[in-house]
Amino acid sequence: MSRDAYVYLMSNVRNNVLYIGVTNDLVRRVAEHQLGLQPGFTQRYRCTKLVYFESGDSIVAAIQREKQLKNWRRQWKEELVASVNPSWADLGPSIGVTPQILVELATHRHRPG
């Protein structure tokens, strides 16, 4: 993962909710979603599965792509996910989101400092 910017889609267990986000650290951000560390939409709707992502060199380009995808119809987003992830599996482990990283992030976040 040597890229600088990512657009990603998270879903819940039933795949009936989609969240689109941008980050410069995909592993950390997916782990935060999985641990429910960020209050808001993904925590409320339990979007813990990374189902799609794109990488690029520019955060500006990633933000533009995020805006484009957010304006798409739901069906188009589902087709995009299915084109690379037909089973809507959690891609977290394939990018390096491991139980160890989750424990480390949870421990670090809850450490007084």
C-alpha cells in the first residue's frame, strides 16, 4: 500500500447500507470503522466491512472521486462493488487489517495521555 489516497466503501453485515469515505491510511481507517471508534454514520449503522476501495496519488483526486460516487445511484454503487468483489466479502484482511492491528489501535485509543 504505497499510495497516498484512498476512496473506499464500507457496508454492514447484511450489505444494505453503504458508506463512502476518503483516507490517506486505509488500514488504520478500516480498523477504526471495525472498532466503532468514530461516532457517526458508520458506527450507527455498523458499517464494518470494507467491500471496495480505489487507490491514487492525490487526496484531491480521491475527494473528487468520493463526491462522484456519492452522487451515483445505489444500483451503480452495487455494480461497482460486485465488479471486483462479487461476494461482498470483507476486504480488510486482504489489505492488512489483522486482529493484532485492531487490538493495538483499540489499546492505543483507550490509553490515557
